[in-house]
Amino acid sequence: MHSNNLAIVAALAAAASAFDCNGPYFSFYNRHGPAMSSQRLDPALFPGKQSPHMHDFDGGNALTPDVSFEGLQGSECTTARIKPDNSLYWRPALYWNGNGTGFYPVPNSFLKVYYKFGDNDNVKAKNISEFPEDFSMIAGDTFRRSEDEKNEAGIDWTCIAEDYSRITAKGFPTGFTSCGQGLTTQLTFPSCWNGNAINPAKPDAHMAYPTAGGSGIDACPKDFQAARFPAIFIEFWWDVSAFDGQYSANDNPWVLAQGDPTGFGMHADFKNGWKKGVLAKATSDDGYCNCGCGCGDDQMRQCFGVENVNNDADIANCSAKSVFPSETGVVQKLPGCNPIQDGPEEATMASGPDCTAVAPGAGNATSAVASATSAAASVISSAVSQAIGAVSNIVATIADVEPTAIPESSPESSPNATPATPSVSQSRHGHHQYHTTAPVDAESSECTSAATVTVTPPPVTVTVTATAAGGYAVDRRRRRQN
């Protein structure tokens, strides 16, 4: 398995002449085959609850909705090649659109993780720091549906044919009917930190990319020099062979879990779970690990110690427990509330029973209206039920108190009797009134009176006041979900 992957890397490196396979970085393959877990969780942005869309996870198996650094240290296993790395790496699940028959999850093939700590000239950057406890970050934007001119995360997609030829695009590529070696994407996480914890409302506000020139910490923007971390670069690979020939070269049959049919909304999250001191040693100014892109098990053992390197069997048997009912397998709609939004404008949050996407800035107001409307419906329903109950009681009583109204027949004896039926009218004050008439014989001309009862329930007044949060429409990062 490793030799085949190394052949792929060699082919990719040959195809990209600017790619240097040596230098101040190390890399490792995580598990081959399925992800460690596929769940609707996001411990970074939606701690303690179910997340808006499906993610595929790798890393430490102590995965829970609100897992902490301490919790990750208690992982029984990790799908990382390096045992002391109990970090979590996750990304949106990928689906084939099924040609209208449902959404089919695309199997993970493997992922390769690189830790880079060099400057632009591929020289070791000084004073690289290990990640602090309970540190999380994100790369990419789940709401993007068009090409990002800056594209700081370096996201692109590639179909790799059986002969290793490539078709690459910033979003999902087209021009093929099969990818013999897999469909891949890649991205780089930011590495300059401002010292703050992640804010789910602005998940990328605490991090920046080293674009200021200079070396080491000086390469980071002025407000992001609390620390410079290793830059995590990840290649994600999917096995799309099951869908060969079921789409044309002009089709774009792939969908990311958040309802993205473009691929521009690719994103990934990282939560630190490295055992203290291990990453610091591997990235230190002296004696750092520099096996580059060709790190095999032997190189990993030299860098981290024989006892700290997982073998394939260790990784293959590592899995995490499901927290919520399983949503894996073929589905008729994407798990969560994720209608397809193909852009090119940014996608918006979706909510409500029909999973309707709302306009930017309207999310808070819409939620308030939906909640108030639901409450109002409950109040009105209760009032109507009480009124109908009262009507039923009256109807049941009328036959007893007004027997002379129908002298020659009764509802029980006449096959043509008309049962009592409530009707509704509206008073001049706008209140609904419920009326019922005592049962009569439709063919009898002897009926001399009819009892009419009016029941007016108390009025129900519903007032809804909803205001979007200040700045919500201006700062699109407030709407991010991952």
C-alpha cells in the first residue's frame, strides 16, 4: 500500500515541477479506506450539539460534540501515523448526486497530512511553536460558491486518471467519466495566530496566512504575531470508481455535505490533540524532522521513535462511537438542513421545516419569526380546540333540553336526519364565532324551532418583533457553519 502511494506522490511531484519534495517539513498518511467516523458533529464551531452538516473525521477516537484537549489525550487510538497525534482533522462529506435517485456518499480513499515549517525559500523558519491546548482552526469557507481570487488556502480539485494524468480546477473539475486513481482536493491551514481562541461567529478571525514577507514570525501580519505554528497542508482522496460511466464528461455530479455542487465551498477543521512536547521537538530549530513528502515508516521512526509510529493494522481498527443516530448511506436529502445552492453568490443559512435558504442578515430575524409563529400557532390551536370542545358539549346537551323542538321524529329514528354541524363566521370585530344548530329531520315540516348557540373564544393577539444582529449582514463570517 505504501509503495503504491509513494508512486502516486512521485508522479504528482513530476507533474508539478515547482513542488520540492525535500525540506523543513514532514508528512504522513492517515488511514487507507473509510474515515475514522462520519457524523454530523463539529467540536470547534458547534460544541455540545449536532452540527448543520455531515463531516468525515480522522485522528483521535475520543470524538464527542464538545471534546477538549484533555479528552483527546484519552483517545484509545488514532488514525494518524504518529501515535502521540490525537488531533482531529475533519472535512465535509462528499456525495455523488445519483442522477436524481438520491445522494450517495463517496468513499474516502486516504488522506495525507503535511506539517510545514519553512519560509518561502524552503529554509527552516525560526521559532515555530507547537499548538496550545484546546486550539482549533478552520481553512476554507463553507458558503463560497464561486472562485476566490485570493484563495489563500490554495484549494483546488483534481481528477487523477489511471495513467496519473490530471484534470485540475479550482472547483469541481469536468471533462472525464472516471478517475482511475481518485478524485482529490487539497488545502493549507493558516499558521499565524493573534493569541485568541476560535470564535464560532468569526471562525477565521484569530488566524492569518504568513504573507507579510520576512522570515519566521516576521512573515506573519502585524496583528498575528502571538505565535507562528507549522502550516498544516492536507490532501484528501476519494475513490469514485463506483460511479464510473454514470455521468458524462460535461456533468458535475459531486455535492459537498453543506449543499455545495461547485466545490468552491471546500473547507476543513483542525483541533489540536498532540501530546505536549512532541510537535515542538519535531519542528525545533535543531534536529527537526525533514523527511519532506517521502516520509515512510522508517523515516517516521527516526523522527518520533519506534514506539510512536502506528502500523496499518493499528489504524485500520481505530474508530469512534456515533453520538447521534446514524445518517450514513444513501439519502434522499442531505443530512441536516442543506438545500443545494449553486451560486455564484454566496450560499446562505437554511432553516425551517422546508429547509429554505434565507437572505444574508435575515437569519436571526427569520428564526425569531419562525419561533413566534410556531408559538402563535400553538396558542391559536389550543383556543380553537377549547371552543370546539365547548360546542360539542352544547350539541350533546341540546337534544335533552329541547325535545319539543322536534315533535314527530328524532335523529336516531330518521334515516334522513341531518346531524348537528358546527359552522364558522366572523363577527364585525374580527373574532371567529362557532355556531351549531340542533339536529332536525330534513323532511319534517313540523319543526317549529331550532336552537342556535354562539360560542366566542377569547381573542388571540400575536406580536412578533425580530431584529437582525448588528453587523450580521456586513460580516459574512458570522454566518459560517463547518
